[in-house]
Amino acid sequence: MEEEFEDDSWNNPTRNNAPDEEVEGHEEPAENPQAVVNDCLQRFASVDYIMEPGIFAQLKRYFQAGGTPEQVINQLSANYTAVAQMANLLAEWLILAGVRVTDVQAMVENHLKDMILKTFDPKKADKIFTEEGETPGWLTEMIEHHTWRSLIYRLAEEYPECLMLNFTIKLISDAGFQSEITSISTAAQQIEVFSRVLKTAIAKFLSHPEDWQSAIEEVAKMVCHGQHTYVYSQVLIQVLSQESKGGFIMKRLSQEITKYALKNNHNVTPITMALNGSSRHPQACEALTSMLSRNTLNPADITVLYRNYSSPEPPPIDLIRNPQFLDLLVDSLFKVGVKINQEHKSKYMYLLGYAASVCETPAKKGQPKGHRTSNKDELKATIVAIEKVHAICNVSRGSSELIADISTLYNCIRFPVVGVGVIRWVENTVTEPSYFKLCTESCPLHLALLDEVACVHASLHDQILRLLVRLFESKQDELEILVQLELKKMLLDRMVNLLARGCVVPVVKYISQCCTRGDTDISLIRYFVTEVLETVTHPYSSEFVQLFLPMVENEEITGSMRGEGDNDPVSEFIVHCKAHYTTL
């Protein structure tokens, strides 16, 4: 009987909404009245059954089978323990005793959540959902409250096959709360929900350029949940990358997702190659796929790519503008001590220079489909710059030995690809455990080169800051305490230079975090604040003030820097901010 009802209610959801006459006129197999009475009495004997949502349906069934009112009244009243009413009474007593209403409400809700999590039965949930025949009113009310939405998210993650929970997740998404669905396993169950969550994450990435790293990681984590989510998302982003407006941002997002996948040991090379149109160039595709899948370069495949890209009709440049491939090329040419066969070295440089400097224009109207025009004006100069800096970087040298090459380095750094190579070389050099132990200069030449890269290439600020942060947080236990402090001050000088070149919010945000964590010597925070106050002037952005003003107002940091009046830099900054940023 119940199975037939369930099937019927799924196939005909409006059945329960039909008029009573139609329901009564529907022919159903006759039930034994005594069996119905016994079944109902067994239900009525359970604790607090009078509070169950199906009580009226069961009472109707009981009386239609000939049950007596006295018996049902005795059963329901005898088994009524008033659990819900006692909970309400206890809550009222707690409020009278002085506990805040919100705290009492949270107490009750959290206990209910724990009880539901312990006793939830997906089969029973599906059965209730099926018997309703439509979206239950209580479910619609539940999803309006954050507490119960969070409960649904947890249950959906634990019971991904539950139909009732999957439908509820869709209801939540339809109601506009998709930004709360942080569990990808929950969102990935339904294409509509996943699409909305993905859209929200991409929109957050586009609208928060100052915090793009965490936004990209959030998108990448979602996309890399499974093969189906990865393929679906990358195809979608690939289509968006073809748009004339914002297409390059989408291409960058796709590349960052690929890097995240590779970092987490997912072999996504076949998918990447399938999406970049490489199938039309089988030789280049095979050579590149071979190196990417093994994450290492080899002369044979490099030779194949070189032959293809030095031909009169080269493959599309996007094929070798693969972040993984470019990283491998940069490492092979700019890391100290990496040996490349002399016969093939020029091919490595050619491919890196080609990927970095050649500009392709797609076919215009009237030209054959697939026709591309390549601008190679900067190719030769780029290759020469790579060759010169490679010769310097490939040999381990101290700061004093580099002085003779400083002019060459500064001239070549203006090429973006060389800037990337210099950062990689400097990182490889200064992160050696003994580097600062043997260093005698107040500012090593390797780190001074970062100042020049920061001056010329704003797009590389993030890479430079990451390296400076890594050095700032590194343990230099072999050095004396005072020497360690001087080293950190030198690194703060590099950060202030980065700030002066336009990388303001990321630098100030990092120092603000150091101040909040309390794991940085207060004298270093004071030093940074002093240097910044000497560097900046109004007008300031509201975000800068929001991050920097709390440090300036902190008596422990700037108390010794203040004078008697308001003429010192600290007081002037505070007065100006208070006058112009009253909302903060």
C-alpha cells in the first residue's frame, strides 16, 4: 500500500491536492479495519505522538476503521511527556535568570542540530518528502534561517544520495543563498546548483582584484573537486576566454586552475591539450604532451617544438603559452647549476623568447579561416637578453662578483620574461641556508635587483612580495639577534620600495597581519610605520587607511614617535584621516 502511494505521488505530484471527493472516489485495495486500528494504536503509543505532523491523517484513518475516541484519547494523553513544551519552559526560565535571548536560542538550535545529525535517516526523509507530494511548507520556512541551512549543508555532504536533501539544496540555491554552499561535494551533485556556485565564485574573483590569490584558490578548489566538475568548468571558462571583453582574464583564471590541479597531483594535461586546439598540430601536441605529463623537459621534444615554431607556418602561440611549460623553461635557464646540452640550449631560449614576445593577430574578415598574422619584432632582442642573463645566472656568484654585470642585468630586466627569470634566480640563491650567514652587505645585490624588477614590471609585484615574505618569516638562527633584526629591516625596506611602486594594499595588509598575530618584534612594525609615513602623502584610499590607521594609532607602536603638538608625522596622519574618513 505504502509503496503504491509513493510511486503514485512521484508520478502525480498534484494527487494530494485533489478535492476530497476525488480522493475518496479513488479505488484502493480494502484494508482490514482491525489491522488499521492496531497499527494506529501502535503509533499513538509512541512518545509525544500528538506532536507529529501526520497526527491528523492517522486520526482520520483510525476513525474511518471504526476506532473509539476513548481509546485514542487515553493513548495520546498517557504517552504525552511534553518534551517540546518543557524545552520552551526551560528556555523561558533561563531568560528570566538573565541569559540573553540569542544565547538561549543558539543553545536550543545547536542541541537540535546535534540530535538531528545523530539520528537523521535519509530513507525516512525521502519517504516523508515523497508522501507530501509537493514542497513541504515547513521546508520552505527552514531554508529562510541560516542555522538550518548550515544543517542541510552538513547533512547533504554526509548523505549525497538523499533525494530530499538534494532537492533542498536546489531550493536554497534558487532562493539566492548559493554563496553559502561552500561544500563542493554538495554543489557538484546538481549541475544547476554547481553552475550558480561557480558563477558566484568567478564573480567574486572578478570583483576583488586586490585579493585575487585567495579568490582564485577558492574557484580552483571548487573546479578540481572531480573530473566532471573540472571538464565542465574549464570548457565554460574556455568559451568565456574567447570574448573580446575580459577574455584574457578568463584565460588567466583557466591557467591558474590548471596550476592548482597540477600542484595537487591531478593529471589534467590531456584535458588542457584537448581544449587548446592542439589536435590540428599533432607533432607539436605530442611533444608538448610528453613533457607536460612527465613535468620535465627533454632535448628531443624541445627540438620538435623548435622545428615547428621556426617554420614559415608555426602552430598557434597559445600552445606553448602553457604556464607549466613556461615554468619548466624558466627553471632550466635561470636556476643556478642547471645543465643544458650546449647543442640544444639555443632552442630552449628561442622557445621561451617566442612564447614571451611574439604577438599573433587572428584572421580578419575576408581572410581564410585559421589565418594568423605574427609580429616578431621583439623576438631577436628578447632572445639576446635571455642569453646574456642566462650566462650570468647559470654560475654561482657572490654580490661582489656581480658588480661587473650590473649594467647588463639592469638593461635586460626591462624584458618581462627576463624579470621573471631574475626573480627565480634570486629566489634560488637567497633561500640557500648559508646565504645571509656569508653575506656582508647591508643590502645584497641580489635583493637590490628585485627593486629594479619592481620598478619596471608592476605585474611581477606579487611574486616579489611572496619571496620577501618568505625571507622575512624564515628562521635565521645562526645569526645574532641584532643581525637578524637588521636583516628584517632590510627586507622591510624592500617592501616599502614595493609599496612606493604601487603594491600598496598587499604590503600593508601583510604587515597588519603580522601586527595582529603578535609574532613580529614591535620595533620592526614601528620601523615599517615610520618608513611608510615618510613615503606616502594624501589623498589616501579608504582601504589603505582602514589597514594602516590602526597601526599608527597603536600607542605601543607609535607612542615614542609622537611630539607635544600635532606637528609630528604620526599626529598629522591621524588628524587627516579622522577629518576625511569619518566613516571608518
